[in-house]
Amino acid sequence: MMRSVLARNASAMTLDGTRTYLVGEDAVAVIDPGPDLPSHIDALVAAAPRPVAILLTHTHPDHAAGAASLAGRTGAPVRCIADDSLAEGDIIVTDGGALVTLHSPGHTPDHAAFHWPEQAVVFCGDLMMGGLDTALVAPPEGNLSEYLRSLERIRRLRPAVIVPAHGPPFEDSDAAIMRYIEHRQVRLRQVLSALGGGSLTTGGVAERGYGGTIPAELYGVATGAAEAYLRHLSNEGLVTRDGRHWQRIDRAH
């Protein structure tokens, strides 16, 4: 009752490509139609000529660009949190069981996951990446505090399988989520250590955290990640910002 169709858009950010999931046999929900590649859309139409809904975990192009083409060919509605056509708790009925919408911000503010209680499965979009212990969370869209809460929420559902949009499913769901959380906790400790007792810009924190000068092609990603950690630490009352510089807060006083 669950099928996947892999798009040919492999990259460093999409791993082996976007995996579009189809839940049901006749009354089918399509999760993340992926890029607007004719061969991929053709494969989805062949697999589900009349889906009940096209669901987006979020509106990044590697997940959503093909939605309009698929909707035009199948007549199915496109639903996502970004345009208020989907909301927390909404239920999408398929002949494979119901999918329950979970608003799960962190990667983006409009991110959704879909819980399939009948099979104890959660489709997690970009909250996790198959085969890895981390996923992209970076401002302006990413929010690490919300991201960690979203991971904990999925963990509390105790799914047997977590299905990401990139890479293979996680069949060790609880352990996988704990690896993701621990990875973030390690990085948070490294960022605090990088600050020490001084005052650094986000770029300075990133350079210390990564052990030196960051290659130009990775600078944006590295500083974006450092900014996410620093904002989370600020939310936790552990650091403060003065203009472009960050400092640790001495909780002893």
C-alpha cells in the first residue's frame, strides 16, 4: 500500500534524489511530487492516475515544483501548510488508511509531516535524511528550537518506520531520532566552546567550530548552521547578541 518513485535530481542536498511516496492503491495520496521533470511526472501519473490529494511537506522546489504539472494531469488538489490548504490535524483518507497532518516546523516554518497510524509510519519530509544523522536547519527559514521540538513530537508517536523524502527509510526510528538530537547537542556544546569568554561574529564562531578557514563554497552553509545554533542558545538564555557579535551569558551572576 506504500510505493515510491525516485526522481532523477540527485545532488549533495537531495542525496539520490527526491522520493515521492504514494499511499493507497486506488484512492491514493501522493506525498511530495518532487521536481517538475517530465519523466518523473509521467511515472507518477502512471502509478496514480487519479490521486485523492497531492500533499507537500513544504514548498522547496525539489519537493513541490512538480505539483502543478501533476495536478493539471490528474485533477487532484494540491495541499500544503504554506497556502492554508492544509493544517495541523487534517486527515487525508486513502484506501490504505488515513494520513494525519502534523505541523512540524524547523526545516521551514511551513513544514508538515504525515502520520500513517495504521502502519505506524511517519513521512518526515526534510526533518531527517536517510542514511545520515543530520539535516539542514539554517536561517532565515530554519529554526533549531522548533526543529528539536518537531523531532521530539515525532518520537512520542513511536513510529515503527520514519520515511524521509531523501534517502532510505529509518527502521530504527527511536534510535535514529536520538542520533539526530545528540548530533545537535554535540554541535551546541561546540558552539558554546568556540565562543569561550569572548565576543565573536557568526562567521568567527563558524570558523572556530569547524577548526579554521572555511572554503568559500561552504561558507554560506557553515555560517547558516552556526547562526541556527546561536539563535537556539539565545532562546535558551545561554548567549546574547550585541550588534554583529555574540557572547556567552555568565549564569553565575
